[in-house]
Amino acid sequence: MTGWLEGKRALVVGAGSGIGRAVVDAFRAEGAKVAVLERDPDKCSRLRDELPEVPVVDGDATTPEADDRAVAAAVDAFGGLDTLVNCVGVFDFYRGLVDVDATDLAPAFDEMFRTNVLSQLQSVKAALPALQAQAGSSIVLTESTSAYYPGRGGVLYVSSKFAVRGLVTALAHELAPDIRVNGVAPGGTLNTDLRGLASLGLDGIRLDDSPNRATDLAARTPLNVALSGEDHAWSYVYLASERSRGITGETIHPDGGFRLGTTR
């Protein structure tokens, strides 16, 4: 423990598995007090068993009611809130426009953007009064390599992540100078529970169950690495810390150098 987040009071939204859970562990290791919001009841139960000192709120981050309860739980437990992280997401398993029936397009669009974009806006909206009451507050949203490059998801996933990239920029501009807003754009991630759209019948499929996933992820990157949520979590730690107090509207790319192209 190096104490980069000593004294910080954080709410992590979408904290039950994958990157969100890794962020919880990394933040706590660095001295932060952490509360969580998670939609899946089983993941909530597991969090309560494993981290009994962490306030766990069960609810859907796309609804203001759940976000308000989570913010209230954090403020009640810690006396305030100065850090918000959102790691909520759903995938489309590379479905192109030609792969989606016209009758399915609107429901799939609504589910994708509600989950990947609205959840982030709702959590920010709910947390704003508490964050504005504290000096040095910050927000970290989860983008993706897909927010910068096509082909790392289907048409709905890629466009939703471009939208989150826009949120980082727009919110950083709107909320300065009181609150910093930044993003993390992970590349492919091991040990994630990221699932597909229910509206397309993909909610029973996990991205991490793809065959040869670690080998394929490493082959995409110049560094030849397959990164996990634990690897990505340190980018969130940095952006939430005072070490980044002069940074807003920016994005960290823990993607193994994906943007450079592969070396093989």
C-alpha cells in the first residue's frame, strides 16, 4: 500500500466483477473508503460476504432511484463523497448493422445506450451535489479501445463507447473547475463478466468465454500482453489521486499499445 488515495471516499458503480471489482480492491489498497452499486443480487451477496466493511447497494445504475440510494449510502458511511467511478457495460458480440433485424434494432439500441451511456449520466447526476461539496473531487468513466477504433465491437457497442468518450469531454468542460472528469479506455480484458444484449438474445454469453481469449488478446498488442481488470485498475487509481490534479477531459489507454498496431 502506497496511500495514493488516502482519505478519498469513493463510489464504484458496476463493482461486482471484472474491472469494477478490481477498482474496488485497488482503491481500498491505496487507502480509499469505497461504497459500491451493483445490479446483480448474487454479486452483491458475494461482495457483502467478502468485504463486510464496504457499503453495498443493490440496484440498476440506469435508474436515478438506485444511484441516489448508492450516493446516500456512501455519504452516510463516510461523511461525504469525492470520487465516482462507473464501470457499467454490455456488449454486442461484434454484430454489424446487417446482422440485426430491423425489428430488433430499436430495442437493442435502447438497451445498449441505456446501459453503457445513460448509466454513466445517471450516476454522475446523482453524485453531483456530494462531489461539488468537496474540494478536489473527480469522476472516472469507463470508455474502451472501441471508443477510438472500429472493429473492437459491433455497430451499437462502438457507437455507445464513442458516446462515453463524448461524455468525458462534455462533463469535464461543464464541471470544471470544481470536478475533474477523465476516462479509462481499456483494451480487451481477461476475467470479465461482460455479457451480451438481452434484446438480441446474447445475455447468456460471456465475452471471457471466447476460446483462446488470452492468446488472441496478446496477439493484438505490440506488448504481447493480455490484461486483466487488476491491470486496468491502476489507471483509475491514478486519475482519482492528487497526482493527476492537473488533468481533466483526458483518457488513459491501458491497451498494450493496441493503437500502434501489432508487431507481428
